[in-house]
Amino acid sequence: MIRPVILIASLFFAGTTVAAQDFDDNPALATVLKGRPYSPYADRAYPGNVYFGDTHVHTALSADAGGSGTTLMPRDAYRFARGEQVVSNTGQPVRLSRPLDFYMVTDHSDGMGVITDIIKGAPNILADPQGAEFHEAFAAGGEEAFRAAQKMTAMFAQGEVPEALNYQPGNPGYESTWNDIVAAAEEFDQPGVFTTFVAFEWTSLVSGNNLHRNVIFRDGADRAGRILPYTTTPPVGSPNPRDLWAWLQNYEDTTGGKVLAIPHNGNLSNGMMFAMQDDFADGAPLDADYAATRQKWERLYEATQIKGDGEAHPLLSPEDEFANFETWDYGNLDASEKKTPDMLPGEYARSGLKRGLELEAQLGINPFKFGLVGASDTHTGLTTPDNDNFFGKFATYEPGPERATHVSKKFADGTVALNSWQYITSGLTAVWAAENTRPAIFDAMERREVYATTGPRMRVRFFGGWDFAADDALRRDLALVGYTRGVPMGSDLAARPEGAGAPSFLVYALRDPMGANLDRIQIIKGWLDANGEAQEKVYDVAWSDDRQPDADGKVPPVGDTVDLSIPSWTNTIGASELGTVWTDPDFDPGLRAFYYARVIEIPTPRWTAYDRVKFGLDLPEDIPLKTQERAYTSPIWYAPQS
């Protein structure tokens, strides 16, 4: 019995001796082990995962949500977002098709929590005569509750709110609400599985013009729990973005934390979102300090959401056949002023990016150097970006036979400003990060390695560089090539090498596995011409089905498989993936520019088509029943070398 053991031992040592000898005599193996690992996935330094989430969610704690029937609270919203079935505000069971990866509850900081305390009859509310009156009105419901909500809105607008109801920093009810918001975010945060963020919305509304920002913290309760949200109400708050930025700076200085702000809905600002002057300083020209400060804190812009798509406008981009997508251009947020064409350049992401180039040429720094994200702005606590599962903007627009034909907003003269069918299922934010954690996702947002989708979860890569090969888009290690030879979305192109030609862009898109095929990929370029005037051009760079571009380089429509009687569609047209390396044919090294990719799906049914079949509706012909969902990457910028 001893001999076999000795034999086995001798074979073991002989094997290890040979292996060691092979290592010593194999310089190639030694090079691999001492340098880059053999495993292509070991020590990977670039973000290899894409995570989808919502950066803009309201619950019953927001006065406009709670006052219109929302009962779901932050914990309900988190449960829903991570994939659980919940009961909606109108008593309907609802569940996502699949969980989201990250989530941010961003209730309005002004009056945060007051409506829920009024409705439930908190002791501090009932002790005030006006608070008790409001509580009784909401308990009665119907017309009485509606009149109470109107009266509350007027009191807040006129600054005539009783102290007990004035939920601002310094009010115990306000502090209690914020503490519970922070606690809920901490409770549901599961690093690596489901990430939640402490956040709020700063809701500046100057003369009815939307200048709202969502404020997102990288930190947990240890830092974000030490402050109270900034509001727009003096003396503790302000509607001026400069004052918000000062508050953000103070937060970082006093806590050692990190924070950023994301503006949204320039389409409801009546030209103020990307204004070329400081409207809070009597229209004074923007200066370098303004530009640097805005660029520091506002590195992202919410380009698509439930209140309309904000990437482009057909009057600003008449040559872009996809620019008129879910456009809202009736006026400002509260419909107190109608829209005029001169306001549009200050409202849309593409025109904002172009204005940023103009201001950079004047000031030396670009205030509108932002990446693009999408979000819902739901006021139901339910993010529902799928057209067959849409639960509306407010609780009053949850599924029902009346919602598609309801008049949502009127001007003072009685004309219709907005119909309820104009609400859209947008959107989501996609983040390229190494892991699903607060630090990794926040850092990706800060470096702008993110993109917006109108709801689908397509995977999109976009890189810019000077020496991509024509077949790089076909490589299995496409991302490695992109990071080693170029820069990702949200970045500045590296300095142009001596003797280099035009920049190339490596772009790739893979369809949502539960969604529609892809029609095409486009690259949108904006630049300053030799006269310093902003220009733009849309290039079709990859498309499906062997279509041939026309004389102007435009690719014809992909076709349409939508069956409105079901409703449904088939993926018999389009492509499951598209990719290419595209070189700018019109590049001038002396002109500053930006580039971003737009990915378009084939036509699919809109939420109104699902309502039409579900409720047996005979809808007016002007209500659209089809859509082409899309994604927008963050830009890559080019600046001439001085």
C-alpha cells in the first residue's frame, strides 16, 4: 500500500518540475503573467455594464402629486422599481416587465410632505384652523377636495401660508419628512443589486417658466441626512439657479460629500433654460463665472420625459425628419404665457449644445456642456416607460377609458393648451459603470458616460478617436477598442495628432431584448462655422434592411409592421444590432464641434393604441397611435488646439 502512494507523489513532483521549467524557458508566458493578464476580463479598468434607472420620481409627498390623488410613498415606489407588484393609487395591480437597476425619489422640496400630513390629519396640522379645514375638505373628497387644493395652491403662490402649513426648512414637519425620505433610500439600497439615491427636486417657477432641477447626492444618511433640501421660497430659499449652485457648493464644503443637479423641461421654460443672458440679473450677458459654475454642477440634462421630448424641435431642425417627436410647445409650465418661435432656441437640448459652443467661443468655457439622460417625472410613484403598461403622469391619468381624451390644461382665454393624450411614456437613464452602486453610478453621471432612452433598454456604445479601423465595430472586444483608441460618450476628443485627418466615431447599438428591432443609427453634429454661427447636420451612419440612401444621403423609412387591432408589431423588419465606424466627411480642424448618436427603433404601438383596444375606444383621428422609440447618447466634443 505504500508503493502506490510513492508513485503518485513522484508523478506529482515531476509534473510541477516540468511546469516550472516550462515557465522559466517561456518568455512569452512570463510576459503575459508580468504584464497584461491572459484573461481579458481580469483587471478590466473600463465600465463594462450598463444600468437602467429613473432619476426623477414623485410620490404622495409632493404637494401636486398628493393633492391629485397619489397615495404611494417612497417605500412603495422603491418596491415597485425593484420588481414587486404593488397596488396603484386607483386600486389597480401593477408591475414592471423587469426591475430597474437604480432609482431616485425626487419629491419637490417646497412644501415637501405637507399634503400627506394634511390628508392623514397630523396633530400639528389639526392644531391649526386652516389645516383642520383643509383636512376635512380632503376627507370629503370630490369637488370640496378640488376647491381645497386650488385654495392651497393660491395661498402658497401668494406667500400667505399659516406657519403650521409652511413646510420649509425650520418647520419640524418638514424635517421629519426629509428624515423619512433619507431613511427610505438607505433602507432599500442594495449595492450590486438595486441602488437608491437620496434626492429632491428644486422647483423654480419664475412667472410660470420651468427652471426645475433634480438634486442628486452621492452620499447616504451620514452626509445627506445632515442637511435639509434647498427650496425656492425666500428667505431660506431662492428661485435663482446661482443660489442653488451656491447651496450645492456649501453642501460639499461642509459635509465632504458630492452632489449634482439635473435640469429638465426646457420646453416649458419659454426660452429661459438655455438663455444667452442672465434673466436673474436684468438680462446681463453671461460671464465666465456663470459658465464655469453651471458646467460644474449641471453636467447632465434630462432630454426626454413624460412632459414631452426635448432633444430637438422641427422649427429649429427643419432638415431632421425625426425632430418632431412627441413635441410639447404650447407655452410655459402653468400655461400663463403662450409659446412664440423666438423662445425655442433656449428650450431644446440640441440648440442648447449649439449655444454652448457659441458661449465657449466668447467666454472661454461652455456653460451648456451636458450629457443627456431620460427620466419619467411620474407623479404616481410608478415609473412605467412601456407603452403597454403606462400609468400616466398623475393618479388621475392612471388607466381608464376617459384619460386619452381628457383636456389637461387650458390657457386663460379658454383655449386648449394641452390634451392628456400628449403625455408620453418617456423615459429612462442608461449608465455605463463598473458596478451597480451609488459611487459607481454617480461617478458615471458626473463624467457624462450616460445616455437617454424614451423607455426601451437598448445597449448603446459611442466612442470618438483618431485611428479607429473600419472593422472595429465588428469586433467582439469593441468596448476595449473604444476605450484604448478613443474616448467614450460625454468626453472631449483627445488632442488631434499631428498629420491626423478627421475624427472617427465607433458606434454600436443592440436592441432591447424585450423590445423592437432597430431602424437606424444617426450621428448628429453641431459646430461653429467660420463666421462663429452655430450649424447642425444629421448623418445616417448605420441602418437595416439594405436600404439605399437618396441623393441627399437620407435613408428611406424602414417600413411598418404595426397591427393596431391587437395592438402589436413584428420584428420582421429592422435589425437586432447595428454598428459602424463613421468618419466626419465635413471636418474642419479649426472649428469647434460636438457629436452625439441617436438610435431609432422601428415603429411600434403607442400607449394610446393600447388604451383604444383595452377600453374599446373610438379615438379622434388626431391622436397618434404609433411611435418610434429612441435613444440619445451624451455628446463628444472637439475643440481646436490653440
